[in-house]
Amino acid sequence: MTNTLHRYGTPESLKDDYIVFIIQSMGINDQGAEVKIKRFAEASLEYKPVNMGHSSTGTLYEPEKDQSFFKLYFRGREEKRSPKEFVLSLENPQGVDMVFDNKAAMQGFLKDVKALDLGLSVNVSALIEDIREVCKQNEIILHSVEYSLGFHGDVDRLPERDVLKVTTMCGHGMISAAFAQKMISHIKEGRVTPEKAAGYLAKFCVCGVFNTSRAIRIFNEIRKGG
């Protein structure tokens, strides 16, 4: 089971959302896995991931620590670090995830990962039709498939659907529905741009699977729709 499985939205709204991650199995293939995982991360750079994450290294949108008034005034806030900086910061990784906003990038990356033959588990979270197509093109045999059955129960108590599209991109539930709604309100009022709002929300997703490109698109659609 993966925490990236329960993204909310129609199939059409998930066409720019692809997560690929790799993980070692303790006691099975963990010897030398750190080097292999770093090679996996390095290979992703060519395909321009929109977010990346690791349990100890953080994400591309890692909140800054040890801030002070003087640092903020003279240097400003670092909203995002580059994918290359993220890869260089990896130390003893047990797993890492990459988020792409187009199928071509995911396909090219998986082709390279297959060629690397790292011997570790690789998981892709996206629409199953897209995954089957890409695996067929890359001559990859699917090991297993997991489906999300959606939301059940008293669904009227859930947040608004536009809010769910955003908050469920953090599978651990670290993005507040109230904060997402606040960002949507500020976007409608012109107080913050969709790009800024997506960056603010991404900082709360500690595993790095929040897709900022999809969030920006959703916010732009909401703004246009009033």
C-alpha cells in the first residue's frame, strides 16, 4: 500500500500527476542500497521532477530552519531548492520519491531505471491506463496493481471537492483543508498567486509527493471559474 494512492479527482484531472519511488527491503536487498537509491535520484534529474522527497532529507519545498529577522530581511526566504541540491543532500537514503507532471517524463525515467537494473522495488502511482501503456512501451512486466476504491460513508462531511483535490496530494494528511481553503480564497481575491499558494502548501507535505504543477492548474481553474 502506498500513501499516494488516494488522490482525489476525475481521470482527466489526474493526467498530469505521476509519482515514482524506490525503496529497499530491510534484510533482503538493503546492502549497498544507499548508492543505488542515489543513482535512481540522479537519473531523475534529466526529466525535471516537480517535487522530490526523502524521509530525512526532506523535499524540494523543505521549510527553512533557524530563520531570523535579519536573514529574512537581507537574504529573503528560500521558497524552493533545486532537484540537484536535493540529490546532493541525500545521506543514507532508504527510499526516495519523484513527482512528474507529464507522462513522457515518467516514461523516459522508467526506461532509464530499467536500464540501471538496481534490484530494488520501484512503485509508480498514477492512472492505471497510463501505467500499463508506459510499461508496455518499456517492456516492463507489472508485478502487482493496487486500486483506490474512493471515499465511502458520510461523504457530505468531507471538505469541498476542489479542496480535496489539493489536500489528498499529501497522502499522510499533513495539509489542512482549512489552509487549502484559505489559499483558494486568497487566490480568488488576488492576494496570492497560484504558484505561491502551491509552494506554501507543498512545505507541509513532508514526504514530497505533493504535485505543485497540478495544484497550480487546479488553482487557475478555480480562479477562472470564479
